[in-house]
Amino acid sequence: MPAITLPDGSIRQFDGAVTGTTIAAAIGPGLAKAALAMEVDGKLRDLSATITQDAKLRFITRRDPEALEMIRHDCAHVLAEAVQALYPGTQVTIGPSIENGFYYDFARNEPFKPEDFVAIEAKMREIIARNDAFVREEWDREDAIRFFTAKGERYKAELIQDLPKTEIISIYKQGAWTDLCRGPHMRGTGDIGTAFKLMKVAGAYWRGDHRNAMLSRIYGTAWRDQKELDAYLLQLEEAEKRDHRKIGKEMGLFHLQDEAVGSVFWHPKGWRLYRTVEAYMRRRLDIAEYQEVKTPQLVDRKLWEASGHWEKFRENMFVARVEDEDEKDRVLALKPMNCPCHVQIFNQGLRSYRELPLRMAEFGSCHRYEPSGALHGIMRVRAFTQDDAHIFCAEDQIADETVRFVALLSSIYRDFGFTEFRVKFSDRPARRAGTDAVWDQAEGALKDACRIAGVEYELNPGEGAFYGPKLEFVLRDAIGRDWQCGTLQVDFVLPERLDAEYVAEDGARRRPVMLHRAILGSFERFLGILIEEHAGRFPLWLAPVQVVVATIVDEAAPFARQAAAALQKAGVAASLDLRNEKINRKVVDHIDQRVPVLAVIGRREAEEGTIVLRRLPGRDQETLKLADAVALLAAEATPPDLRA
């Protein structure tokens, strides 16, 4: 007689094994209609699944967060059925839900084209309208392999063959169509609704291995209702306008090319933006009592082996083999991160507890191998600079350092125009270094620090670093997208592996705790985010060209040069536009270049010693004496941390 405990604490008793469908109907017709799936003792299950013992149960309705992922997962199955109905002979492989949507990979001689989407979407709507039930069956492994092999589905057969022997082989049917899937699913295809859209096609190697066959991947998006779908498509449209690659080209900030895949060629204006951000960060770190260091680019394999990075990240490291003076081959690696090198600096000489916390910062140039298909403008590159720092401290200093760090990070994000962020707590991953006792200690310390710092977080299970748990700071941008930038990680493992120690107050030798932290993360990625956040129209202090002094007539050129020189002397990034063009043409050109302020000088202004300031892209303008205009613009161009 299972006793079912509901979220409100009430208990329902049943005479024997019972399905979620039966329980929902027993509670009421409204729930029976709304329930799509259920969570049993914390695990999502089909509504038709049988419960045989006492359990805690929560029903999943369309408004619950879990429903959105299920809608997308089910939509992937419907996509696969539609494709096979329209294009016989196409093999299905895998089709997961992903952020904002889903995809399915197909094996087909001819890749799909966007022109195919109209027919595929129409067939998907037919399948959804049929409202075929999702029916789960458990099959014998060999029977399943024979079934899919006989259908010509060799990829499915291979997947089943490679599953662990202990894995239950679960098959889902929707009408006459069958697929291998762990589930769970909603009740039937009709629960998906029609708020979906196929988005794009791409190539993808089977199992992500370039040595395998190239598959044709169809991406789609799916939402609870049309309103959500329309909002997402509008966001995509706005994101396309803000694409940092497009704006970077239009403004002449940077470029990328095949001769240096994954590395950025910064142009003068882009490099000025980079240096402005770097200088700001350096001032903030100086005031926060960080000590800046610089460590080598090429480091012997032995250090990476000792730290554990060679085992965990070898496939992402660029390696160089050199013949040393003693004629023995040495293996060096371009550093993918800075932490082991910072421990080497800490280990030079005997440290005292009086030196702790020691905050060591580096704008460290790092390299990581990213597959070419994963590269994305300057947001995902192979060569990047981290605003990296490591705080060596005693365990009882973790909370205070967390409080300090969160305050610093919050202030910096506000200065860059980000007013909203959330925090994820990422705990121990499956592949990790250190004992469970050490992880218990590290996770407990970080949770205590969050409580003291007043940091609210959401759990992100299994996503910690291999050496310790971490907080991930996720920014929300102007059009509602999330970006994970900052991080704080508590590490008891690396100090042990790399033999870091200090002399405690009682004279004993102890291991420091190592806090890995970043605020911007990668400079390149953060600059890409900034470009898209502001759509290239930066606040004056960040703009690579802050003011353009433009003439209306040639006779105004001498005074325009004087005005530009005065602005530059006051620290304003000013340039001249003396072209023999109409002023309206100049206005349009500088709006396109996202220049914040146009200082216009005509014959009258030159005679009176004034300039007309126009804030672009608007039409508002004011006329000021040159000295007053310089003072005003110099104040506005002052970085936030230097303002009185």
C-alpha cells in the first residue's frame, strides 16, 4: 500500500501499485488534465510509470521549469519521425534537448537544407495533432540490437552495443515510430504544442569525432506557447543586430583570419578599448591589495603532471617538443591556465601566516585548443587573456575573502553597465582529484562563505573544477541573455599536490587554501559581451573614439584642430573630421561608427570660440565655449573608479 506524499505535505494511500495518471485523477480533474509528468523522490518519470512503494511526488505541469526541457526533448522525437516519413532511408542517431531548443543528427547522403524546413514542420504538426501517446518499453539488449539493425539503423544499434551492461534498454514508441531513449516523456505528442520552429542545419561528426562520418544536424527551438516563441525570435533578431563580429568589423575594432585560427588581430580602436578595460581592472586590483605577477607561457610537462592538468586537460593543450642542450627531448606546453605557475611563486621562500591572505593577480595570456567548430568570434578563441587571480589563505579566511570578492565583482559589473547577475554553486564532478573528505571540507567552506557573504545561489550539480567546488557568476545582458563570466573556486587539492605551505602562528607547517577567482574571465570574451551589451554604443569612458571634431566649412579647420588638441590634452580620445563633405554626411558616418559625441564647428563657432556638441545617434545638441565643453567631456570620459 504505497503512501504518496504530495508537496503540500498531504498523504494519499493506495491499495497497490499506482501510476501517476491514476494519482492525478484521484486528486482532481484539473490536475489530471494539467499534469504532463511527475517527479518521484527527486527523479523525473513518465506519468504512466508505476509507483510500488512510499514516495514523495510532485506533478510537472506546463508552467514548471522541467516542462520546457521535456517539450524540447519530445519535439526532437517528433522531428526525427517527420524526417523519416518524408525522406525514407534516413538514419536517426541522437537528438537531445539543449539550451533554448533541441537538435537531431541524421545520417543521409544529401545534407538537409533550410528549404526543407517547410515540409518538415508541416509533417511535425501532423504528428502533434495526432497526439500519439509516448509508450515506454524495456527490451532485451540483443533484441534491441537486432531490431534496429534490421531497420537499417546501424547508429542506434551501435549506441545500444556500447551502453554499459547494467543499463536498462528503454524504447519509446509514438504511434508506429520507435526510438531508443532513456526518457522521460510527456503523455503524448499533443502535449508539445505548436510553438516550435526549425532554425538551421549544420554538419556534425558522429560522436563528435572527426574520424567518423559527417551527419546532418537540424536545430530547432520550442517553447510553451506562441508568446514565448515570438519573444525568443525577437531576441534572436536583436542579437543578430548586436553581433560583436558584425559590429567589430563595422567599427574597425578587430578581425580574425585563417592564418591564426582562434586568435584575434586587434586594430587600433579595438586595442584602445582593450587597454581601457585592462587599465581599469588593474586600478581596481591595486586598490583591493592584489599583487600583480607575470608567469611564463611555455612550461614543462612535469609541472602540468604534478598539478593534475596533464591528465584532465591534455587534449586542450598546445604542446611543443624541443631538443634541449643535453640532447634529451623535453615536452613543453603553452599554459591553458595560470594556477600552477602562481603556486611556484608562492613556493619561493618560506611563507608566514602573517602574509596571508596573499592575493596574486595576473593578466595571464593562455592558450587552449578548441575545435574549429566551437570557435565563435572573439567570444570563444584559442588564445586569450584571463583576469586571473589566486588568493592563498588560511581556511578561516575563506569567508572574509568571499565577502571581499563578491563586493569587488558586483562593483565592477555595475561600472560596466551590468546591474543583474545570479550565482550558481557547482559541486564535485565525476572526474576529480582529492578525496571525498577533502571535497566535503571544500564544499562546506564555500557554502559557509556564501551564507556569511549573503550570496544566494542555485545548485549546478557536478560542474565543479576537478580540484574544487566553485561559484559561477552569470550576467544578464540588455536583451535577456545570460553570460557566465566570474568564478570563485575553493581548492584544497593543488596546494597539496604542488607542496605549498606556510608557517602557522604555532610554528607548524600548514597548507594554504587556494581561492581561484576571475571577474571578467577571458578579456576577449568579455569585450565581445560588452560590444553586444551596448550594441557598440559604449558609454563615453569606454568608447575607443569618444569625440569627433567635425567642420562645416574649411575656414573652421584651424579652430577645429585647436579644439581637438585641447580635448586630447584633457585625456579625451578625440579625432578630427576635416573632410570636404556636407555635415549631414559626416553625422551619418559617425553614427554608423558608433561615435558618442560629435563636436561641430562652423564659421560662426570658429569666430566665437564655441563648439556645438551633438550626442549621437540623437539630435539633441548644445553650444558651449571651448573650455566648458572640454571640462564637461573630460568629466564624462573619466572612468567610474576615478570619479570624485
